[in-house]
Amino acid sequence: MMRDGLMRALSRLVLLWVMACQHTALAQEAAVDVAPVLTPAGTTYPYAQQLQWLDSGRFIVGRWDGSMTFFRPPGVGEWGPMLTDVLRTPANRGVEMMAVRDSRTFVTSNDSASITLWRERDAAIQEEVEPALMDRLPRPFRYENFAYDADVGMANSGVFLTQANREYLVTGHENGFVLIWSVTRQGRQLAVLKKLDVRSPNPIPSPFPLWNVRDIVAWRDGIVITGAEDGDLVMLQVPQGNVVVRKRYNPGAQRGINGLALLDDHLVAVACSVGASDKNTWLFRVRPAELQSQGSVDLKQDLALPQSFAFRAAMASVGGQPHVFATTQEGLLWTVLVTPEGQLQVQAVSSVDFPIGEAIDYNPATSQLAAVGVLVNLFNVGAPAPVSPAIRKQAPPQAPSLRREPAPAH
């Protein structure tokens, strides 16, 4: 009897399974004949590409969706950077370049044949608005587009500088060109003075051949240094536009330069390392007519990764010592010490939100580092706290602390 009951139960299970399969097949067949309810209409990428401090109290985030969002550090009773203003590029293109002139003036990329100059307008204080609340109100900006030759391509980088009492803007572009602009009328007028082709005569053997001039930094005496996807660092004299030095950042480079950072005579270039022996962060000493190669390091936590993409870098003097902050594709923010011997020594690593790399910028006036991918992160940068001699013997050298703004007490 028990056997008969078991057989009947198994027969029912088989029958139910066959019916379920038939039902699934009929449902799939019916689904083919019915139009889907949801069809893709498009996707917008709000990822950060550029970040610059406008002054000690505000920073701007330029994103791929064409927006520029302004944030200030949190005040009493606030947690996290506070949004104050929003702008967008006139062409509705992603913000690939941003350069700050002063606390009220900056430029951005616009399209493949123009850049946009932004200037904050004077805001008249209205009687009904309390002066203490003025910094929380949206601020009006004027903008003007300035055109250049279309073969230059989209602006990817830029920097303002003054040489011999004249002001200039230098911009780097996607097709391997650099433009030198004159800046007149207290920062209200731009005009192209020079168009320079800085493409490498021997570009890196990358499967992704690109010419974008990804970053530009200003040193001194009218010298700027560019870093490009073709693998070359180029030192230029402004305003003449002559090439002073050209140097491959890594003799065995397989990928181009993503970003530069400069502190005094210390220059850092970040790139993408390929293979176990490559590096993605490179240090140089800047001298007149020379870029001296120094240390390098591969900022990679998962050693099994075939490549490691370093996105952006910033530099700061912490406790009298130069430090590098860099973001990488593992969603990490690295703290690296520049040793007196010219080597790069990893001190600490922090987790941030974006697994490609975050835009970062350091504000020396407030000792704060902003890092933005999608989330907007703000860190206080401080020298390590002193420790007792007994602990010091056992502990490794401490890194500068990256402390997020404390949460308000409840």
C-alpha cells in the first residue's frame, strides 16, 4: 500500500511538472505577440568629470549630463556638502573642462568649437532678505561663449596664469591641440593668441589611440605642463608657445595620461597601468627645461586586476610634507607620501562611492578635499595626531587623516 501511494504521489508530481512547463511555454509564446510595456527612451550619465574649488567656501562639480552644481561645506546642524546653485552648459554637452580664474569667474567647455566664460553678477541685497541668508540664495551668473577652430575639438583641460603682468588662459583639446588665450577687461574677454599642435610624434601603442590633452598645470615663469592621451608630458612657454621639453611619462606606457597634480616642484601624472609590473602613478621633479623622473607606484588593491585605472590626483602639503591624493577604478581614494628621496609611499586608502574614479580637488585655505563621482564627499585633511614613544616603536608611520565632516549631535 505504501508503495502504491508513493507511486500515485510521484505520478501527480510529474503531471504537475508537465502542466507547469506547458503553462510557461504558452506564456512565453503569448509574450512574443504582446508589445512590451517599457521600451528604453534614453539614459543620462550624471557622473562627475571636473571639480574645482571656486573659493574657500564653494566648489563646483561639472558632470557628463552638462550640469554644474555648486556646493558649500556644511554648517552647524548640517551633514554633508550643501547644494547652493545649479548651471548647465549652453550646448547641453558634458562638462569636460573647468578652470577657475577667481571666486567669481571660471570657464568651462561648451562644444567642439567654443568654451564658455562664466561670471557671477552682483546681487543687490533686497530689503526683505536677511543679510545672513544671502549665502544660501541662488546666485545669478552671466555667460559668454568664445569660439575657436573646429579642428581643435572639445576642450578637456585649462588653467589661468599671469606672466609679465599679462593674464592668459591655456586650454587643452581632444585632437591634441593647445590654445593660448589672452584675458582682458578684468577677466571678461578672451581672444585666441596661439594654436599649438602638441601631438606626440611617437604616440603610445595603445589599442585606443587618442590625442586628448587631459590636464594642464601652471608652474612658474610662464611655464605650463600638459599631459595627454598620447603618453607625453609637454612643457610649454607662455605666451610664445614654444615647446621647452617633451617627455614620455613612462617609457613602457601602454595607456595615456588621465590627470596631473602639481605642488611646488613636485609633479604627479596618473594613468592606467597594464600588467603586474606597470605603475599608474608617476612622480617628477620640475626644473627649468627639465622634467626629472622620480618614483612611481601602482595604486591597486586587487593584485589580480589586469589593469588599474587612476582617474584624478591632487597634491597638498600636510605637516610640512608633500602628499598625493588619487582616485582609482576600484572606488578608492589613496593617500601617498612624497618622500625626501623622491619616492611615492602609500600611507592610507579610503573607500569612496564610484567604481571608476572620482574627480577631486584640494582647498589649501580650508585644508579640505572634495571628491565626487555620484555622491558628493568632503574630507578634512589634517596632520596625524602625535602618539606616545612606546606606540611609535610598534606602529608604522601614520598617514594624514582624511576625516569626513562630523555628524551633528542629536
